[in-house]
Amino acid sequence: MDLSGPSSMSGGFKMKNKTVLSLLASAALTFGFSAPSFADGGPMGFLGATAGLLVDVPEGMVIDGLYRVPKKCWHSLAVAFGDNPSSDFGLCFLGQNLVGLTVGVPCGVVAGVPYGAVHGAKHGISSGWEKPFSGESFIVTEEK
């Protein structure tokens, strides 16, 4: 058993330093290549996109994770199981709606949280860059 102390761990530190250095170098190269495309927005566009990102990601996770995606999953499963939304029968298709509800809502919540994070980030960055600190950049809307 080698009890020589830190000298036996120096190989691990070197490997971590190389990994961190290579990650920092790749991030700098990526930002360096994409920086000219951000030149027209200026600092207000960057700050607006950052603020929109910080607000819209959690908002998108809540809105899409608790409302939009579960509702879409529920209704699409009910239609797939035989519900006809254009019919006038109402309670005739209660079984399909109950199955769509019990399966679609939990699956929609699980799928809606990451979808909401991506949707909120996309909306926050794009609207925050184009119209910094406007009311539109802080509200996640449904894309048409």
C-alpha cells in the first residue's frame, strides 16, 4: 500500500487539468466563431436575452409541463383510442377520454418539463435579443 501522499494523486490532477483546459479551449473557440453573428445586437441584446432566458426557462417548464403538453397528450390519446372530437355525443366517448386522461397526463407532465425548458430557452433568447426587456420577452407564448 502506497502512503506517499499527494504525489500518488498528481496523475489524476493532471488529467483533470487537461480536461478542464480542453473544455475551456473548445468553449472559447465556439464563442469566437459565433461572436460575429451576435455583433448587431449589442450589449442590450445580450442582457435582454439573458434576462429572457432566466425568466422564460422556469416559466416554460411550468406552463408546458403542467398544462400544454399534458392536455395535448390527453386529447391525442383520446382521439387515437376512438374519440371523435367533432361528434355531438358528449358522454358516449367517456371511456376514451378517461384512458387518455390517466395515461396522457402523467406522460405529458414527464415529457412537458424538458420540452418547456427548451421551448422557454428558445423563446427567451430570441425575443430577448430582438426586443430586449419588452413584455413579450418575458411571456412564453405558443408558437404558431
